[in-house]
Amino acid sequence: MMKALEKSRPEVGLWQVTAPVPEIGPDDVLIRVRKTGICGTDIHIWNWDDWAARTVPVPLITGHEFAGEIVELGRNVTGLAVGQRCSGEGHLIGRDSRQSRAGKFHLDPATRGIGVNEQGAFAEYLRLPSFNVVPLPDAIDDEIGAILDPLGNAVHTALSFDLVGEDVLITGAGPIGIMAAAVARHVGARHVVITDVNPTRLELAAKVADVVPVNVAQEDLGDVKARLKMREGFDVGLEMSGNQQALDQMVENLVMGGRIALLGIPPGKSPVDWSRIVFKAITIKGVYGREIFETWYKMIAMLENGLNIRPVITHRLPADDFAQGFEIMRSGSSGKVVLDWS
Ligand SMILES: NC(=O)c1ccc[n+]([C@@H]2O[C@H](COP(=O)([O-])OP(=O)(O)OC[C@H]3O[C@@H](n4cnc5c(N)ncnc54)[C@H](O)[C@@H]3O)[C@@H](O)[C@H]2O)c1
């Protein structure tokens, strides 16, 4: 038996339970989980909002950001070994769709998420298809391994467009926006401006990366552009707030022919002034998850090559103190909260 965090009832909260250690199939591995990150998605599940109630089966062990060590191999598994430290892709894909058969695994329409649709990683043990395992090099410790999933969202979004020498606007200084800012600097953007309406988040952004933090409740982006001597506007926008006003400001402050990658998820339908997008000839790309496994390859290479996102982890707690961790995340002012299962 093992300790796990479960959505046991269709109401607010998560509960610590004792559950059977998962049995693995011939193509799976069993992972002893060491560290997990709490994601915004886990907060939706905790809060049991409309999306969670529509999406998450009950009971379910939640959690999808993890690092650990392989302790058992299914009989068909090759190329991995017991004792291997790893993280892993939490999107479980089908292999039959056109996109999947073309090798574009992240676009498979049958994708299911661990901790959302399938048993998750907030547990001492996790069953994962061996295909999804990402081995960790020694340079990446367990707490960084536990936040590769959201770093992967940041990397996938940031690398959607060429950022070398470009002026980049990131709206939303949540953990993912802040990590995207660090990535944009790492790959050679010129100015990286990050906006939020929460001063604590902007302070954290400035600690993690060499960025220009802007509180859009107090400062106008037009003034910021003038201060940075930008002639026309930002070349690339990374939308990471899900906020309608932030997207409007982004469109307003982009150059003609600018490019936008959208990661932030608006709470429902939101109005968009499409004519402005058309007349500015803006390219928009929606971003979901991580490219499997190109994003993983790139982010591990960047971490080995000096990308430092550790300061985005603001809280480290034993897994038994999960309720405190969720409370901190629900405050909306923390960086990443990492739970220790070892
Ligand atoms: N597409 C995907 O695959 C995927 C995966 C993970 C997360 N997400 C989404 O990406 C976004 C970022 O994730 P996160 O965990 O960093 O979220 P978060 O909620 O912690 O951060 C969002 C930030 O946006 C800020 N914000 C609110 N209004 C703003 C405004 N007008 N201008 C600028 N900033 C504003 C908030 O204060 C907050 O700090 C969220 O919308 C999340 O749902 C998408």
C-alpha cells in the first residue's frame, strides 16, 4: 500500500488516502515518486470548479508534475533500468491518429492526462508507460525534475517563434510566465517585458530573470516602449495570463506582422477584436502541453547549459503538509510549491 492524495468526493479539497501500489503492464514502469509540483490545474481540481467537475473522474489520485526513480520494469521495457532517476510526460497519447502516426505526438486528439483523467503522481508510486519516461541527467536534481512539466509549457511557448534579438512581451507573471521570461533571455531576446497586476509576482519575476517587470494597473505599456526606445512595438507576445485585457494590450503593443503564442486559458468564451488582428497582420499560435519529446530535449539541454529557474520555487514542503501547499498556491502570490515524498 502507499500514501496518495486523492479527489475522493466531488467537492472542494483533496484527501490523503492509503491506496494500493499500482500494478504495471508489460510496457509500463513503476516510479518511486520523490518530488511533485503543485500546478494551477491541481488548484482547479482542489476547488472543484465547473471544468474539474466536467473532466475529472472521482475517485482519482491527482498530480502530474513529478520526479522520481524507476523501481520496476514491465517485461517488454528496454532501454531503461531500475534505479534510473526520471521525470516524464504526463500526457498519455494514442498511436492511431494521423498526427500521432506523423510523429506529432503532442497533437494527438486522444490525449489523456495523468492526475486529470488517469491515476496521477501525488503518491509514493506512479505507473507510467515507458514511452513517457524522461531520464534525468545528474545536473538536474529532483526538485527541478518535478517542475519540468510547467517549464516545458514555458519552453514550448517561448520557442514557438524565433526570439533572437527580438523584443518580447509576456503577459502574466505566474510561474510559467516567469520561466518563459528566463527562457527568452537565455535564447537571446533583446528586451523581455513581463506584465502582471500582482506586485509580488512581478518581484519574483525580476529575481528569476533579467526582465523589465511592468504592473499594468499602474504603468502604461506605451510608456514602457518609449523608455526602452522601441520604435514600433514588441515583435513577439507570449500570453500567459488567460486574461482578456492582457491579450488586448498585447495586440495593441505588437509591431505590424507581430507573432503571438497563446498558452493562457481564459475562463470561458472571451471577446476578441479580430479586425485589429487582421489589420496588424498578426500570426497567432495556440500552445498545448509540450512537444513530445522535442521540448523535453531542448529544456534539458538549456538547463545543462546555464538556464536557472530554481528561484521560481518559493516553497518546499513535506507531502504530509499538502493542505498548506495548496493554500499557498491558492493565494496566487507564490512561485512553484514543491512537495517532498521521500
Ligand atoms: N495551454 C496549456 O497547455 C497550459 C498548460 C499549463 C497552464 N496553462 C495556462 O497558462 C497560464 C499560466 O499558468 P500559470 O500557472 O503561470 O498561471 P497563474 O494563474 O499562476 O498566473 C497567471 C498570472 O496572470 C496574472 N494576470 C491577471 N490579469 C492580468 C493582466 N491583465 N495582465 C497581466 N497579467 C495578469 C495573474 O495575476 C497571475 O499572476 C494559465 O492561464 C494556465 O491556465 C496552459
